[in-house]
Amino acid sequence: MIHEARQNGMRVGDARGDRAERPRLLFLTHRVPYPPDRGDRIRSYNMLKALAGRFDVSVACVTEEGVSRDQLEEMKRLSVRFAWANMGKVKKAWRAGMGVVRGKAITPSVFYDVELASVVKSWHAGERFDAVVSFCSGMTGYAEDVLVMSDEREKPIYHLDLVDVDSAKWASYAEDVRGWKRWLYGREAKLLQEVERGVGADYVSVVSDRELEVYSALRRNGDGGGKSMIVGNGVDLDYFMPRLDYGAEVKDIVFVGVLDYKPNVEGVVWFANQVMGQLREIDSEVRFKVVGKDACAEVLGVDGVNGTEVVGAVDDVRPYIWGSAVVVAPLALARGVQNKVLEAMSCGRTVVCSPAAAAGVDAMVGRDLFTAKNAGEYVKLISRLLKYPEAREVVGQAARRRMEERYGWRAAMQPLVELLSRNVGAKGAAQGQLSAPEVQQAMKRAA
């Protein structure tokens, strides 16, 4: 079933009042972009906020969780139209299987809902979009529908925000498994590359210099799409404000993240088993607090192991960050920019993370944060930081300064907003509203 947000008996998009006409933009995302409580939602929410300041945004998304009243109200505030399709586990599995049968990449197959696509096409047929932004590769099917039903005169600017190069992640997964999983993950990596090349897109963005290098290599090995660029991540500097370190009595090490995401799960389990035991031999009062939603069985299994406490989902992660001596991100696989690292640094806390987790962050190792390659290095660094709170304070202050210099969300999203505004303005000057015959013709092309 497809749901559309309405206001005062009308679609939100019909209730513009006396607001001046602005360019129309379609924003496609694989989750409701609110609340900003996980990495992809943090980025999509702040991207939507930035775009809503310059465009009339229509949002289309899928969701596995339904839509709460708070989510609906925030989408009404930021968009002129909001439609979503519910997607349960059975439907998700069915679409994945059909994607395999049809020789398609699983990711976009899973997120493509025929009814939602029909709504999106009807939006464009009735009131054409000036621009389309697809957040992640999973939503590209809807963008392609809009492009197919648009002739050259009224084709919207299309921007594909990959964030990370997911095909590289799937290739890495394939290396770590055997049997049918190795075949399936390798297949997804190969087919997803074709989607990520962005054929048909005017612009393709990724989140960091490292991801741009990966994407550029992918483009060299096949036909490419639009111009590539970096649209970085940011952090809410006002929300994640620093607090003073509580000093030597603080013994808590904290991890924050979604607890059913494979790299997070592996990192938490490894840290609890391989690092915490050694730290507890040095100081028996050291605790490892694991904070985040959707804790899976593997994560729950380390609750109580070597001083580990699986806190689980909380309304506000900040008290746990502020109450920590050290925040860790021991991720063996980490693509893009880790929001958990940015948020801890913004809070003025000392971060010890893997080189992979630090690679996407524009900060100086040894001044703004620390990295560790193995259990021994984590133990050595963290034990010293627990012993010397004044050192933590120095690093925490440097971390906050770096976030203020580099990672405000408004500055991070400005290149995207300006790019779309400039290109829509140049392209739209000679384009008018579709006439009734043109609407009918567009719908025929979309059928």
C-alpha cells in the first residue's frame, strides 16, 4: 500500500499558499530521512533540509518500520509532497530473489516498489520536476522512470548520491565467505558497479576523497555517467556540543552505532572478546558500553563479557558519549565517513578507531584522534588514556576544533545545493509547464 501525506484535506504539494514559485525537486531515499539516528539517515536528513531551503521538494521513500507521527510531521515541514511504501521482510526477500532471477542487482531490486513508482511518475507527468536526487544506489530505478518519460526539452537534472561505493563493500564481503554466499556477494558487487557508474546521471557524488578514488577506478573500467564530485558529511555542532571530561574516575569506553550492521557487529564482538579482557587485567573497573538500536544476537551475546554492557537503543546518545573516557570505532571494514567518529569528536571526546574508520575523516591522527591496528595497540593506547585524563582533554579539544573548522552540515551540503540551483536555473529558463497533451504523452511513455 502506498501512502501520501496530506494537509487540510489536500496533498501537501497543493498547499503552497502565497509562497513564490520555486524549482521542483524529487528526493528519493531508501528510508524515511528522519529521525537522524543512523549514518544514512543523518546524511539524507541534512541533505533534505539543505535542499528544502532552495527547492520545493517531493520525497518518495520505502520503509521497513512504518511512519510515525513525528516522522510525518517533519516530512510535511520539509517537503511539499511525501509518499512512502511499506516493505516487510517477506516482500524484501521476494524482490531480492526476483532480482537474481532477472539478472539484476539485488540492491535496487529490493527497493523498487511498482506502486510507489506509479505515484512518482504521476507526480512528474502532472508537474514536471526540475531536478531529481537519488540518495544511494537503491533508488535509481525511480529516477530512471522519470528520465524515460521526459523528452530532452523537459528532462530534469539528475544527481546520484552514492555516498559510498557499495560494490566495493560487497566485494570485500565476498572475500571473507565461502560457498553460495561468496557467489552471491561477488555477483552483487559486479552488477552494482553497473548501477554505480551512473549512466544517465548528470552528476554523481561520493562522501570522501577515498571513495572518489574508488569510484574513479570503477569508472575507468567501464562506461561512465555524469561528472563525479565529493559531497562530504557533517555533524550538528550545536547538538553535539562538548562537555568537560570527568577525569580519572571515568572508566567507560563507548561504542555508538546500529547494532545489526555487519561491520559494527564484527567490531563490537571483536573488541569485547579481544581487547576488553586485556584492559580489565590492567584495570578491573573498565567497562565497555555498546549503544545503538537493533542489537542482533551476536551483539547481545557479548553482554556481560569482559565488562561489556549492551545498552541498546536510547533516545539520546550524547550522555553516553559525554560520560565516556574514550569512544571507539574498531571497524575492520569502514566505507565513507563514519558519523559516529564525527559526533564523538564534536562532543570533545577522544576517539580511538581503526585506520579504516579514520580514513574518511579529514583530521590529523595523533592530534585530533588515534588509530590502532590490532588488539595490542588498542590496549596500549586506551590504558594510557584512562590513566592520563589531561591527555584526553587536549585531544578532545583538538577534535572539537577540527569539527568546527571542517564539518558543519551547511558547509558540507552547500556544493550540492549550489550545483543544482545553478544548473536548474540555466536549463529551466526556456522550459514551461507541460500542456495537457504533453501530460498525456508523458504518461504514455511512462506506461
